[in-house]
Amino acid sequence: MNIAHRLVDYAKRQPNAVAIIEPVPKSSPADKRKYRTISFAELDRDSDRIAAAYVRSGLQPGMRIALMVQQGLDFISLVFGLLKSGATLVLIDPGMGMKPMLKCLDEVRLDGFAAISKVHALRFVLQRLGRFSHAKQNLTVGRRWFWCGLSLAEIRKREYFGPVMIPRDSGDPSAIIFTSGSTGIAKGVLFTHGIFQTQVEEIQRRLGIEPGSVDLAGFPFFGLFNAAMGVTAVIPDMDSTRPASVDPRNILEAVRDWNINQSFGSPALWNRVVEFCERNPDETGSLSTLRRVISAGAPISAKLLDRLKRILHVDAEIFTPYGATEALPVAMISATEILGETVRKTETGGGICVGTSFGTVRWKTIAISDEPIERLEQARECGVGEIGELAVCGPQVTTQYVTRTEANAFAKMRDADGTIWHRMGDVGYLDEKGRFWFCGRKAHRVETADGTLFSIPCEAIFNQHPKVFRSALVGISVAKLKEPAIFIELKPGVEPSDELLQELKSLAKANPLTQRIERIRFHPGFPVDVRHNAKINREQLAEEGRERKF
């Protein structure tokens, strides 16, 4: 059940097919782009060498190795090499900031690092100060200076002695992946080989992904799924931790150079591409081969979906999977369904439809609670159309946090059969067609003396104003109660004014969902999450509201 077997299988079935394509940095913008490529057979052998080196160095199955390498060929090869060696990968987003990242790495009790030189230099200093004392299985990507351990460059010069694959069971750990921490402290989520297997199978089945497809991997983790599905992964020239700053010309260039037919990226990435193509309509021809676009990481607006469809081929479709680090994939919906049926309901405060569940997922909405729920039967199940908290179970749903383990009591519960359900932390409702309508994060609801307000429905009312880019509902503490308030981020080039403020107040008064919101404040640019540059940090906005007042 070692998930790395999927790479081995495709290396046998299509050995000469290109597995990974990554750009070589240009000397000047005018230069023609050059690429580095590796076949499935070469990737399989490269990861075998890495696995063999780790096994010979004394790595034991289950040891936790933090992988801190930039997106690309080395990253993907190291992942499969570590999986083949039986190691447990530890993946963390460095964009969360140095202090939170080091705190997470301390808590996970690492056995080693596979990382670039700068990370090892810091690790070496911190170990002298007593931190990461168990981290002895270390591998350097790049120049190895004054520390010991393995070197990726030296490993690749060694003679190839054949395949390496440490047997693992479906329930054995394969990775610890940290949540983004966008609604609290980041937590380490335990993944098993069986969970990864289900994720790959469900995504491939639902999207109809065939081996031989060519994917632009705008999110590092999806590059790994590509190799496990027999799909060529093209790594774009971008900072994967800052998709909102991507140069759209690099995306168009990659699609054009490799006849890419599928792409995965966050809404922030697609917003950049759309804006560029709208300003330069002649560039849309570069997207002519693209037939499947996947947008995930944060809700994507119907407006952006509509604009994106206009620059794609008429036969192209956009899909928006729904899930979380702890449970993915959970559901999915196409842009055609959103724009054809659900958009009007969303715009009038009905929430965002995320579609029907994947076949292996069971779900239900339960009465909202901030308290632990030990057993599922202790929770009241909500009826159709009633807003509650979403709970899910299935073979792709993780069962525990291995850091901040106190969170398990608040996020996990068991049913009568002993199956573990995960509380998503999202609120919404199921409709008569079995679709889930997302109404926001549970932590972002605002409970007032007059009732509860939910972020997505309320924000939708303000977002319909032609000058509003996005809005954010927050609760401002007033004595022991909270009063709802809305922050407004305007579209580029639009300046705040008293007249615009009055228009927004009138808009709020005219809708039952928002008529209690009297506090409205303009904001120059919302703080957002580091992983997708799309999830609004409402906690920070609420703090600003308390400090500056309305």
C-alpha cells in the first residue's frame, strides 16, 4: 500500500513519457524560455537513489523528515524517495512566518530535514541552542557547508543498484501536513498511505483525468498527484507561496509551450491571469489547449468564474473542489452549474454552493457548537435548508492531529460503529439535491443580541456593488456583546467617499440579512492567508476595528 507504488507503476507503463517539466531561469526577459525535464522512468530511478541513501544512513520507517525545498523536480523526487524509504514527510508552508513555522517544527519532533542550504544553516545554529535535538537524518539540496549528512548532488552521482520500496500498510503514516493557521494556530494533520491512495483515485475518477494529460501545477502538492496519476506536471515560474503576485505571462507561456490541457491554481492566480488577458485580448490564444481548470484553496466568486470562462476555449470547464487539509476532496461543482443555476442564490445571500460530495464521503450538518462532541449521536442533525456545522467521514478524511492534540476533542467525533467524523469548522446547509451551501467559517459567525450573522451571505450583499472588490464581516466587541461590522475593499482605482459610504449603508438597510449592520469601514487591502492569498484574516480586521473604532 505504499503510495509511491503508483509512480513505479507508471514508470513501467510509460517509462519515456515526461513526468516533470520545470523552467530554467532566464538571463533576460527577452530570452526564449528553456526547460528541464525528467521522464517517469528517470523520476522513479532518481527517487530510488534517494530512498536507498536514506535506508543506508539508518532511517527507520515512520521517522519524521521535514521537507523544505522549493517547488520543482527536486521537491517531487524527494517526496517519492522519502515515501519509498518508509519515512513520514512533514510539510509546512514557510509563508506562515519564521516564528510560527519554527514553533510547528518544534512540536512535531523531527528526525531530520531534507532542505536547502539556508534551512540547514539555521538548523545547525538552533541545534547548538538545544532545539531539534532528534533531527539527525539530514539531507542538503544545494551546497553542503559545515554540517554533515546526505547531499542530493552526491546521491545522484552514485551507482544505481535497483528499486527500493519499504512495505507500508494503508494505515501507516505517510505525512504530517500543517494547516495554514488562517483561523488559528497551525496544526499537524496525520496522513496515511491509504488516505493518499483514496485522494488520488477520487480526484482522478471525478475529473476524468487520464494518464498522458499535461497539467500546469500552480500548487506544489498537486504536482505530486500528477506523478501518481501518470500526468505530466509543468511547474510554472512563480513563487508558489505568493500566487497573487504571479506574472501571468509566465502562466500563458507555459501553457503555450507545452500544449497544457489542465491546470490547478488558487483564485488569486486565476484573477491575475484574467486581468492580464482582459487588458491584452490577443494573449488569450495562449490558453486554447486548456480544457480543464481547477481552482481551490478558497472560494472563487461567480464573477471571476464568468470572466475566466470568457477567456478559455468554449469546450473548457472550470471545477472548484471543496475540502480542507484534514479532509480532501469532499465535494466539487463546475462553473457551468454555478453560473447557470446557483449564482443568483449566492448573490442574494444564499451562500456558495460547493456541489455534491465525492462517492466515498458521507456528510451531514449538525447544530453549531463550540464545544467538544465525543459521539455523533450527541449532536442534533439539521434539516434540509437549516444552517449548521458540516461533519464528514470517509477514507480520505484524516483521523487526528499529532500536534496541538487538544484540538482533536473539538474536531473529531465517533459514531456508533466507531467511525471517526471530522467537524469541518464550516457552516452551511444541505439542499434538497444533496448539495452543500457554504455560509462561512464557524469561527467567523457573529452572534449578536438579535441573532447570528454568517460571513458569506452578508458579504454577498455588499459585493454586488460595482465598486466593491470584496467585503468582510467581523464582530466588534461592545461590552459583553458583539456588533456586526463590515470592512470594504474597493476595486483598484476606486477612492472611498462619503457618497459611496451612504450607498453601502442603503444597500445594507434594504436586505433583511444585513439591515442590522450599521458599522461600515473602508480598508486599503485585506490581510490574507499565506497559502492561497485569498482567505481573509477576519480576526486581524476585528482587532483593527476595536482599535480604530467606527
